[in-house]
Amino acid sequence: MAIYTCKLGASDGNVVFRDIEADEPSALRNSLEDQGFFVFEVKKKPLQFLFEKGLKRRRIDNRSLLTLNQEMLVLIKAGMPIMQVLDAILERHEAGKLNEILLQVREDVKGGAALSAALDKHGQAFPQLYIASIRAGERTGDLLRTIRRYIQYLKRVDDIRKKVIAALFYPSILIVFAFIAITLLLLYVVPTFSQVYADSGSQLPAPTLMLIGFTAFLRHFAPLGVLLAIGSVYAYRTWVATESGRYTVDRFKLTIPLAGDVFTKYSVAGFTRTLATVLGSGIPIIESLRMCIGTLNNRYMEKRLFETVRFIEEGGRLSTALERINIMPPLALRMLGVGEATGALEDMLVDISDYLEEELEERMRVLTTAIEPAIMLVVGVVIGIIIVAMYLPIFKIAGTVG
């Protein structure tokens, strides 16, 4: 997502400026107009990567947001008005970023603002999806149900994220330790043997000479290699921060054998669960789709999904639109079509998300099961070649003596 500076006319006649994350300026403009603002200007901020880092530092993390909503749910369920709810939460919270924001939210609510409007003033700290859900709950008069649904959404999203991280953790550890072991062999063990062989003055076999030459090259150019690696990483991150770079990388990720299917399922599972949550809060389908596009976290898929929004605006069905852009498995599309036909779209989206998450877990299990022995095999072969190359002269001497 990019960050845009918005010049807005509020309903009270004041002109306000806000920095808001969005995928496209047109979608952001439409969303702001739906919220009752008159949009004077939407301008993209320069030096996006600096602002993105700043926004991440100011954003409330999912764990804090989950705790806040769980407390709100219990207090509202007990029949407390929103002012008393905020007071009770502030009494329990320690000083910090969230506490400072809640104090300002409380003052705005005390002044007569709706909770969603008070939260919207801190749009850089709270997800726009959360603010929109609270606004929808106020609009329908069922804030309790909205908060409960958002809590379920946060828990499920966090659960699938933890499972993906856990699946990748062990292979990552193997790769790191394998790299360290091979580096130590090449930079410290091989040079020791090289010095012994040089002192002996014996004729060395070709594999040993090649390994010693490669090691000498590494030791000589290691500082330059590190600098080149750092420069390459910086250049890559700078390129990926651009719209075209991110689009190219995200599109390439989906074409990687085996892994591309994992990326697709992960993105679509998060999107369908988010869409179900937003629709369940009473937000219309077009606005819900615009809000949920960012949850794909893939520029290529997001651009394709904007085509879906336009198609539905023209009167098309969601299942037909998603089939046209080909980002969802056939079975999921059939389930979606059944949900539309029976009027149970929200429930079917949840079922689709559950199905895709189960498929994702199974695929991750297969990949990690295959990756672990593959890593061990490659590391074993590399270390074996190094050891054999370094011991060949000893074997040769032993054969000569025999």
C-alpha cells in the first residue's frame, strides 16, 4: 500500500489533512466520500519507505488490539455505556502508545463524537478495516456483534500466520547453520590444510588445488563480496518499494513452482475471511471489496481484484468476477456461487477461508517435509566434497608408502 496526504472538508465545515494508507487514489477518494468527507485533494507522499517505517512504529499491534476488543466486548455486554467502557479500560491500561490514543478517543467521545469517528482520527494507529467495522456496528445498532466478529477474525488470522511461521522456522534454522558450517570449513579449516600441504611440498591432486584456489579467492574478496551483498539488498529493497518493482516481484512469487500455490492460498484465505467479517458487519459489497483488497498483500492480485470491483459495479456477480481473474481454486468458486444463489454469501466465505487454510496447512506440511531432507542432503554432499578434496593428498601419500 502507498501513503496519501488527503485534504478533506469535514461535515462541520472544517478543512482537515490526513495521511492514509491505500492501494489506489481512486478507491481512497471513493471511500472518503462514502464517509461523508468532501475530498479536495489526494496526493501521494514522497519517500514512501520512510513513512512506511514510521507508520509501522505508530500502528497498534494485533495482540494489543485483540486485548482491547476483548475488554470492550465484556464491558459492553455488561450494559455499560461507551464512556464508562473507555474509563474502565483506561484504568487498567499502563502508560504507553495505546493509552495515549485511548485518552484522546475518550475526550472526542465525551465531546459528542461517535466511537468510529474518534478512532478514525488515529487512522495511522488502527487498521481502516477495524474503524469501518466499528462504524458499521454503530450504523446497524449492533456494536456488540461487530466487535465479537472482529475478535474472531483477529484470532483466526493470527493463528494461520503463526502456523506458517512455525512451518518455515525449522528449515530456516537448518539453512543458517548449514551456511555457517560450510563458511567455517572454507575460510578456516581448508586454509590450515593448505598451509600443511604447502610446507610439505608434495604434488596435490586437481580437486584439492581447485578447492584451495576457490578458498583463497573467497578469503581475498570476502570484504568486497559482503559490500556487494549489502548493496544488492539495498538496491533490491529500493526497487521493491516502487510500485512497478513490487508488482513484478508479487507476480513472480505466484509463478514459483509449489511455493506459488502457497502464496496464492495464503492471500486468498485472508481476503475471504476479511470479506466475510466486513459483510457480516453490514457494509455493502462494493465498499467491503474495496476495504478488503489490501489484505491480499500482493500488488498483482490486488490489481486483478480491482477489475472485480468494476465488474460488480456494472451488475455482475462476485463468483463470475473472481472466475474471470483466476485467483481462486475452482472448488472455492463453486462454493462461492452456491453461497450467492442461496443468500448465504457470508457463511460460504468463511467456509472457503477454512477450506483454503486447511489446504495451505497441508501444502506447508508437505513442503517442509520435503525441504528438510533436501537441505540435509545438499549440505552433506557439499561438506563431503570438501573433506574428500582435502584428504585426497593424504590418501595418495598413504598409497605411495604402501
